[in-house]
Amino acid sequence: LTRGLKENIFMTLICSLSRTPLMIVGPPGSSKTLSVNIVSDNANGVESPSPFYRKLSRISTFHYQCSKSSTSNEVASVFRKAIQRQRKVDSSAHKCLVFMDEAGLPEEERESLKVLHYFLEGHMSTKADVSFVAITNHVLDAAKSNRCVTLLRQEPDKEELLSIARGILFDANASGDHCIRRIQCDSITLRPDEFVNSLCKSYTYMLHNEEEFQWFELFFGLRDFVFFLKAMRANASMKEMVMELSICSLVWSFEQNFSGTNYGRKKDLAMYFLVPLLRYVDATDIVSLTALLSRPMELVRSALAREESELKYKARYKLIIDETDDDSILRL
């Protein structure tokens, strides 16, 4: 449970109960959607599983998934349904929430979100009829931002990134304590702190090195790094206080989450991610490591052939990007 997620949950809950519009702005993977889902799943009034939420109002969520083709009529329709529902229930015990996902997607020229001015304007003098939470990867224009409380999420700092890695890999608690004393990668022995420091350092370096890895930030993000860690944890075995992970499993976990670019770029990523991690200095070891990398079509075929039930963790969806104009990849 990271600091960012706790702040998101706190603001979502407080603003939903007080009917104060909220906009959460942050990069992909910063727990924006997760925080709203957690509040929505738990805030069920007296029927809530948690004693804390039983003292609070029930929150009913009306979800709207934005897209580039979103229209003002669609947005208005969701608000009207929420308002209609709110008027039929006791407002002191039941709050209706309009949740707008990916609010930055609609094209500004279409003015699809201008209708928000009308539904949020009541907050200038009186409370609006329903609560409102929007999440977006970038700040919207001033006309909309000024009508909401804005929570700005940055990329996690070094300590928070290390905390995420320790929590996923070693089940560490909030203070970072865990029972793993060493990591065994075939014949290579690593200390846990050395292992997570190397991973986080490599990810941060590629994310902020605009000269050599300008394309990395446009293609990958925190969510890819988190699922890379989850894949490693799922393929590792725990024996007493030792985490055992084969190099093949390490490469497989890497490819499942940092593929999609051309083969040369993937080799570059492997050089920065895996070579320092395994402390390889001999050219023969490096060649043998890169030889484990799959070619793009091999990786696609194996991913499509594998059933989700075969995996030891809940993987993300498979994504194939077709850059042609005639959808020719669908005919391959």
C-alpha cells in the first residue's frame, strides 16, 4: 500500500462524501483507477465489510469511459442518471458518484467535456447534486480544472519505488521489513537490497535518459515495471529465507512486460536491466543472456498460444499494435 495509493483513496473518499469535484492527474500506473475502485467496492454503508465504512454513506458509482469520440450528450446522460438516482434516495445515507475515466482522451476541438461546466457549476455557491471524480494523465484546461480539487500525482520517488519493489518481490511491510536474506539466480547469489536497487536504478535511468532512451517513456511506464516484478515473484520459489529464480524465468518475465519494440531496442533494455542485475562482465555471459531473448513473432505466437490459467499470476492483456492503414496484420 504505497503513499500515492493512500492519498488517492483519502481524497476520493472525502470528496465523494462531501460532493466536492475531484480530478486526479498522474501518469499511467499511479493507482488512479485502483483508488476509485477500492472506495467503490468498500463504501456500501451498513453492508460494508469494513467497520470503518459502515459509519459512512453508501457510494453508488456511475462510470463513464472517455474516448476520443466521446460526446457531450453521452457525458450529460451519465450525470442525469446519477442525479435521478440521487433524488430517489436519502442523500444523508447514500451518495451518487460520477466517475470519469481517462478524461484527457476526448478531443478539445469537439468540446465534449464543456458540459461539465454546467454540472459542476453548483459548487461555486451550493453543493452539486452528485459527486464527481475524474482521472486523467494530463491536466485539463483551466475552465475545468478550476472547478475541481486537483490531486497531482508524480512519478514515484526513489524510496517509494524501492518500497513498491520490496513489497511485490518480498512481501515487505510498510517499513520495508521482510524475511528474504538472499536471492539465488542459478549460480549467482544476490542480496535482496542489491537486487531491488539494481532494478529500480535501471528503470529510473531509462525513464529519464532522454538522449539514449527518449522512446522508453512514450512506450513503457510504471505499470509495466510493476507487472515485471509480479511476473518474477510468481515464477520464483521461496525456500526458508532464500528466493530462487532461474535466469530463464527472469528473461521470460522481462520479455512479457518490456516487449513490443524492435529487437534491437529490446536487447538494449536487456543490457541495462539484466546485465547489471546479474553482474555480468564477461562477453560470453552477455551473449548467452541475449541469446535467451525471443524474436518478436516467437513471442507473439507463444503469448497467443498460452492460456491465462497456465500463468502463475494474473497477467495483463495481450496488445498488438497495427501501424498499417488497412488492418493487414489481422490477415497474417
